[in-house]
Amino acid sequence: MRDEARLLWEQALEDLKTAEALIEVKRYYASVFFSQQAAEKALKALYIELKREFPPKTHSLLRLSQELDIKDEDIIDAVLDLNPEYVVTRYPDAANEVPARIYNERVEKAKKVIRFCRARLGLQESLG
């Protein structure tokens, strides 16, 4: 794996762990933000490995998925659910409410994206 992809992959896994830890303390809005970040970094790692170039500077999981030609409906569903969370989890004007009041657990969506990318990257579960 290219070093740039490896670093993104390792941070994706750390973001996923952070999302899970935040659920334990019922900080769901922050957990959702870190879930989105985990999915984004995993997709960018996959992008680097498959396309052999840096991904576009975007936070759009949908754009990354389209550029990677991902057709799996479960992954696209997860991407669509997580896509707006880069902004909505952090700003009341984007959420039309205090973000801390409107969330529940969503880490499973990020886990789907991580598992998909792990398989496409040919990584073993034990490698993170």
C-alpha cells in the first residue's frame, strides 16, 4: 500500500474508534461526525490505491464513491446517509437545531464503508 493511502487508512480506523468511544458517552453528534470522517478517509485511501493519484479535495462521500465507480447499494446508502454530516453535525444553522440534540448512533454506516474499502484494498481484518 502506498504510504499516503496507508496513513489515511490508519486515521480512518482511529476516527472509527473515536466514533465508537463517543457513543459510550452519548455524544452522538460528535460520533456521527467522526463516522463521516472515517468513511471519507477510507474512501480516499481506496482512491489512492486504485487510481494511483491523490483524491480530489472534497468532503463529498458521494463524489468519491462516484469517482470510484462504487455500485454496491448498501455502500451508497451509507454514503448518502453520512454525506451531509461533515457540516450538519457542527453547525446549528445547517442542522436547523443544536446538533447535539438531533442525533443517535450511526457508526454502523461508517463500518459498512470501512469493511467495503478493506475488502477492495485486500487487507486482512487483523491489519486494521
